[in-house]
Amino acid sequence: MASNNNATEISPVLKSFVDDLRADILAEELIVEHGLLKATDRDVEDEVSHLASQDDRADEEDDFDNDENLHDMEAVSPTMRAIFEQD
């Protein structure tokens, strides 16, 4: 068998690449475990105002004339009753 004395040495480029991968893995684990940044009061207020504005827009877009939640869906209209009562 041929012996290879360089088997334990790695090139500086490969070592740099491995070090970068280790740093990326450590950074990812840190972010996953602790989050990226702490939320400030301003961040929370901004998010609340954004959510409130979405709710306001949703209220404007509601179609109250055709909202099933506002009508008795158990009642049968006279037209439908006439169709089903024909014999």
C-alpha cells in the first residue's frame, strides 16, 4: 500500500470553506433559538397599526346584503317554497 503523508493536511481554501460553513451553522442555530432581533415598543405599535388598518379595510369590503351570518338560512323564500310545494 502506498502511504500518503499529506492525508491529514487540508488546503487553506478547504479549511476556510469549512470554517465558513461552521460559522453559518452557528449563526442559524442562534437565530432559530433566540430570534433575529428583539421587538421594540415601536415595532409592536407599528404592527398593531398595520393590523388595525387591515381590519378597517375588511369592514369596508363586507357585503352585508349577502352575508349568510346575518340572515336566517333556515328560512325558505316564498319562491323556493313554491317550487318545492308543486305537486
